[in-house]
Amino acid sequence: MKRNGTSSSTPLNGQAMNGVSLNGNPMNGKHMNGNGLNGHHHDELIDEIGDEHGAASIDTPMRPDAFDLDDDTKIDLIEEHFREIMSILGLDLTDDSLKGSPRRVAKMYVKEIFRGLDPANKPAPTLFENKFRYNEMLVEKDILVQTYCEHHFVPIIGKAHVAYISSGKVIGLSKLNRIVEYYSKRPQVQERLTVQIADELKKVLETEDVAVIIDAKHLCVSTRGVHDVNSSTITAAYGGKFDEEATRQELLRYIGTSNVTI
């Protein structure tokens, strides 16, 4: 979908996962909504898909009417529904510590951690002529990544390394951080996030010579499921000259990951 700021709807790998079509189509006449599966098998299937951390498309999955509601209305509705969730869990919403939580969570969702869903918040690039005729790679390393797993809605925290080779234009350095932040502020899978950032940089900088590497820890792995607090996930997107081994190894040396093929 073009409106969410992505530039392609091509599947990431085009494959089905565990026999379930990633685009939500029925599997042997059984739908993922549970109508064709009993509750136990349905829960197992949902857990398995979530633990695979897979994504179906480069585009963030959005409904056509995603922007029919204004932010204030979204906050009011999320507050109402989150209050119901807390009530179902048995929490006492008359307690001073809890009574404001539904509103706080709703505002956080819309105005902070998921504000990257709204294309109105997309950063405008600031480009300059490459007057110094600098034709080597530029690397911005250790950019903070804070996003949320779209399968369990818990944080993914790490760092991004972004590089490009100028085609005649250079971008303000802070805009590299802003682009990473914009695509991070939405429910994500790390593979999609990596490709979305790379695609945006290619479009803005008018060059294929772009590389993005993300190294992050997933709280859906460390705080639930296998409870592995030591592992991290590395994803990479390379384009143009970065597809060449020598250029790629130069980048990896700059970011402190030499002699590694990613």
C-alpha cells in the first residue's frame, strides 16, 4: 500500500510458512481466523507463525480505511478497549495507579510508538549538492532502533548502520536517523524494517548504492517463549555497489564487523 510510505508490495520471499499462505488465503479450506480450526489447534498455529517472525510483504499491512479516523478518535476508542482488557485481566481500575493507564496507553500508541503508521509524520528529506565531490561511502553507525514486534506487540531494541555512496546529492545526517525512526515507529518485523529503510533511502538519494544493517534484541524472544536473553538478530539490505564483496567488507570494517558475510 503506497500511503504508509513504502515503495513496494513485492513479497519478501514469496513462500508459504508452515503450510499457511502468508497473504492470509485459506489453507486446505481452513482459514486462519479460527472458523475452520478448533481453539487448541488455532492457538498453536498462531503461536507458530508468531515465533517464526516472518513477514508477508515489504508493505506494512494496513486497511484501506486506516486514516478515516482522526487521532483523538483513535485514542478514545483504544482507551475504551484497553480498559476492557485490563478489566478482563481482573485489575482494579479504581486504583489510583491504574485508573489512568488506559488513556496513557492509548496516547502512547497513537502519538508515540506507532506514529510512524501515519504518513503525515514522515520526515521530509534535506538534500544538498555534493560540492566536495565526496565519492566514497558515508556511514552512519549505531542509530538507535526501538520498534515493536507485530506478532506480540513487545519491543525490539537495537541499532542500525546505514551507508550510501552519493550520486551527486548528500542528505542531512539527522535525516538518516529520522528515516530509521519513522519506519521503526510502527508494529514491525525486523526484515521488513530493514528493507523499508533501504528502499526509502534509495528513493530519496536517487541511488541504488545503499546498505542497511540492523542488529537487535527481540523481547518476544527474551521475555517469553524460549526466554533467550543472549541472542540478537542481524538483518541486512544491500544495493548497487554494496553487492560487491570488496565494498561490503569495507562497510563491515567501518562498523566493526569485519570478515563476516551477512
